[in-house]
Amino acid sequence: MLIFILRRLAAAVGILLASSVLMYVLAINSGDPLADLRESNAENRELLIQQRIEYMNLDMPWYQRYFTWLTGVGKCVVGACDLGLNRSGQDVAALLGQAASSTLQLVFLATIIALVVGIAIGVLTAVRQYSGLDYGVTFLTFLFFSLPVFWAAVLFKEYLAIGYNDWLRDPQFTPIEIAIIAIVAGLLMQIFLGGSLRRRLITFAITAAFFAIAIPTLLALNFFRQPQLGPVGVAVLTIAAALTIVILSVGLQNRKVLYPVLITAGIVIVMQFALINVFIYYMNWWIVIGGLVLAVAVPWVIAHYMGGRYRNVAIGASVATGVIGAGLTVLDHLFRTWPSFLDKKPRPISTIGSHTPNFTGDFWQVFLDHATQLLLPTLVLTVISLASYSRYTRSSMLEVNRQDFIRTARAKGAPERIVIFRHALRNALIPIATIAAFDFAGLIGGAVITERVFGWTGMGAMFSTGLEQVDPAPVMAFFLVTGLAAIVFNMLADIFYAVLDPRIRV
């Protein structure tokens, strides 16, 4: 396996070098970097031209300029990156650090959400092949996949930002709107759950009645401006999530998995009560990181020693419960902060920029500000990627379901959830790993358009500015990040193959 990865890494580095030469040549030959100064009437025009020539090394032949850039990139190995200067004399490495942090958090979050939701949708539609749910999801995924990014971004800005902000000033639904929402929710739920006609009618009636009662209740409680979850809500949802995870993995009768998961849920509930003052008065990012580490490490230790022969399943279920419980605790404190956040920012969902200028507040208010700024561009990139993940997962699951070992597992009497999640899904994820590796680097490229629509000063803005100004340094910095992302994620995909299929390790 190690030799295989080293060979792949060597080939990837060779491809990166060859493509960097091509990119550099195309960038420097796309126009005249001195065109604006040649047409200038400024008295110091010659001095400005000479400065730009010095900044961009325009007095060197193209191959010498390229090797100068490549030498600077090579210094990254010893932690002294030199990516050159842009045409204004600014250090491109410093600009890249700021731009990359803005873009990568957007792309990474969109990739994770698209993977989780897309795989879940793909598994569900494969299990319910040729059902109404399958046809409906297929239609929606192809619709989202065919949407131009800039058009989807404009629609999101209009309805999820401007429209929502207007509605939030006085949240109200008319009786007709409540009836329409209840009917649509009932129709979607009965399609989702399926079953006989009688079961579908019961599902529709219960769902429609629930929404018909819940929406007026939430409006009466002013939930949309003063949301409430509370310790009891976190406890109930954490236990519900724990039981759901166990049911989907091995069933409630398996005590080796059930007990560690319930203990994890209990620890989350106790910690929420014990640390409530810390969350309110002393919260910072170090506490968030430490809490996440504990939410993974503590359940892992508990499940490792209590799981027995089901240790791996117990670890996965317990860690998932811990992370979900920690996430619900964070959500509870965001709900608590929402009213004071609206006082500072009456129109919370922003359409421009990665943060609100001159915004001040406590940890949770600043957290909400960054989250609301991140919401729309993340949703746009997620929706565009979601279609491919769900379709590939569906086709891969259908192909695996036709294999002999799946038929054998069913013939031996294995529960359907075991067949789907432990046998079929694990093998179906192998091609998804390849797609995710390429999609991450592709999303960075797609973020160029998204960032421009939403006014983000990330790598997309740096790349487009470099192209417009015939400045190769920012363009090559963008190429370096996307190329390295492609290499790293392909290496991770190779390792993930070995985890999913032990035969690859041989």
C-alpha cells in the first residue's frame, strides 16, 4: 500500500509541474500587464512602469520568471514560502493566506454537508427504487445540477436573504399559507415513508395535522425571533438521536452497542448542565475545539471497552451520539443569543461579504454573524454538489445490491438494515471517495463565481483579479492551492479505499 501511494504521489507531482508550466505560460500571454500604464498621462508614468517591471520580473524571459516562481514555491518545504509579488508590490503569500482561509472554510463546509446529505439521499432512493420518492428526488437533483451557479446564487439572495429578512420583522402566516404548508408537508412525508394506501393516508393526516398545530403555536411563542430549546429539549433530542443511531445500526436488542451510546448521551446531558456558565460567560474557540475533541474521545474510550465483539459499531454509534449532542448544546446557546443578535443586526441573513464590518459582540453573537454570512454561499455550493453525490450513491448502491454477497447476507436472514449499512453501503462508498476527492478541488474553482456574486474576498477574487490584470503571481497561487488540494484528497481517497476494502491493502 505504501509503495502504491508513493507511486501515485510521484505521478501527481509530475502532473502538477507540467500543468504549472502550462498555466504560467497561458497567464503571462493573456495580455499586456503594462497596458494601463502605457495609456496613462501621469507625470511619473515611467517610474510606475519601471516599478511594475521590477515587481513582476518582466525584464526576464518567461522561463526564468517561471523558475524564479518555482524556486520560491520550493522554499515552502522549509517553511519560507516565496510566491512573489503582485503588480502592486504586495506579498502574494500573505494575500493567499487571507484568501485561502476565507475560501477553504466555505468549500470544506459545503463538501461535508453535500457528502452527508447526498449519500443519505442516494441510499434512500436506492432502497426505494422506482417509487414516487425516487422519481421526485431524481427530478430535483437533476434540476439543481442543471442550475447555473450565478442564477442559483441570485435566487438564494432574493428569497432566503432579502425575503426572509423582510418576513422576520413581523413573522406571520395567514390561515391559507398554514393550510398550504401543512398539505405540502403531508404529501412529502407520505411519499418519503411510502407503504400501502392506508398507511400513506394516515401519514398524510398526521403530518398535516402536526404542521397545522405547530406553526400557529410557534408563532404564538414568537419562536422565530425568540427561539427556545433549553436543557430539556437538548436532552430529549440527544436521547432520540442515540436511539435512532442504534436502531439503524444494529437494533435496540444489542446491549453491547446500546449501553455505550446511552452512557454517551447521559454524559452529554450532564455536561450541558454542569458547564452552562462556562458556555455563557467564558466561551471561546479553544473551548469549542476542546469540547469537540472530548465529544469524540470520551465516547470512543467508553465504546472501546464496552463494545466487545461489536466494538467498531459501538465506537461509531457512540462518537456520532457525542458529536450530535455537542452540536445540540451549541444550537441551544445560539438560540439563546438570537434575540440579542437581532437587536444588533436586524436583517441577519447577509448577501455581501464574509463578515459584517465593525460588528462587535460576545462570542456567540460574533459566531452568529460569521455563520449567517457563510450561510448562502455554502448553500449554493452544497446544492450544486448534492445532485452528483446522490446520483452516484444511488447507482453504486444498486450495483452492489446485485452482488452475490448481498444475496447471501439476505439468505442467511441478516436484518435489512445490516445488509444496507454494513454490507452494501461500505462497498458502495468506494467510487464516492474518488468523486469527493475531485469535487473538493472543483468546488474551489466553482467558488470563483460564487464569491463574486456574494462579494467574498477569497481566492476566487484573487484569481479573477490576477487574470484581468495579467498578473501571474496571484493566478499561480490559486493554481497551487487547487493542485495541492487535488493531490492531497486523492491520497486520502487511496487510503480510504484501503479502509473500505481490505483487499486493496494487499
